[in-house]
Amino acid sequence: MLKKLALATLFISSVSHAAVFDFSGSINYHKDVVKLGFTLNQANTNVKVWTDSFRDGTNFDPVTAVWKKEGSVWSLLGQNDDDATIAPGQTRFDSGLKFTTLGAGEYLFTIATYNNSARGSALSSGFAYDNQAPIRLEDWVQPANNRNMGKNWSVHLSGVDSVTPVPEPETYALMGMGLLGLLGVARRRKTAA
């Protein structure tokens, strides 16, 4: 999934405010949080971030949020559970945010299952389900929804300069193990030679 996101980012990163950045994927557990970083090189008066993945009950009920980087802290700018008025194609329980003015800087757009909302005004405070044991989405009875909801998500961002998928900590761990494995192979080859 991250490979697809990275390729899409490379393809569209040179396009400025006119582009709509589209990303999709799937989650496995009720406590998963998808993170997409985006930047504004200058203030913009029409920034929209939204999901259209609920599809009238085909997939999970999402909650979305936007965060701004201020020094080393990600501060919550807004969070939304239900707003299907942002763009065509959204259905009830889809969500997103629109900003009439947003300053230059680094931002983060998150999507999670309802009711895995942000715990506080800083990203470091985490999300409501962080301390729960993971439940596979197909086995979970989502609040205000049903069991066996689809695990697909799709999000869109407009009015931004670039978008970068943010890997989960598990991805960093796998990348680190892969690098260590490559170093080990290189050392063995060097020793054998």
C-alpha cells in the first residue's frame, strides 16, 4: 500500500494548488490510524481534506482530523466525524474538513474508525483506542454502525502543494530490520572476499 502511495506522491508532487491528491488503502484493525502529511508553501484560502469511502455502509464509519506542526508538536486544528457536504461522492457518515484560510507550513491529515478520536489537542496525546487490544475490523462491532464493515478507505486533499504518506511505526521497524539484514549480507561478502 505504501509503495502505491509513494508512487502517487512522486507523480503529483510537482502539481500545485489545482490538483486533487487521491489516496486509498485498507486498514486491518479498529485502532489503526492512517496519516498523510501535506504542505502549503504559502497561505491558501481553499483547502479541503475529505473521505468518500463510507459508501453508504460498504466500509467503516471514518473520523478525520487535521494537525499543524508547530515546532516539534503536532497541534489539532480540527476533527470531524460526519460531514458529507465537502465534495461530490460522499455519503452519510463520510467526513472531512475545509479551511477558508490556512497558513504556509507542514500539516497532517488522519483518518481512523469512529470513535477512535484524538485524545487531546496534541498528536502525542494519541487516540481513544490506543490502549485497547487490536480487533480485526471484520470482527468488530463499530459504534453507530454494524459488524463486518469493509476496511477500505479513500481520501482526497485539494488546495495543498504536496502530500507524503506517513508510515506506521511497524513499517519503520520492518525497514530497519531490512537494512540490518542488508548490512549483515554485505559484511559476510566482505569477510568471504
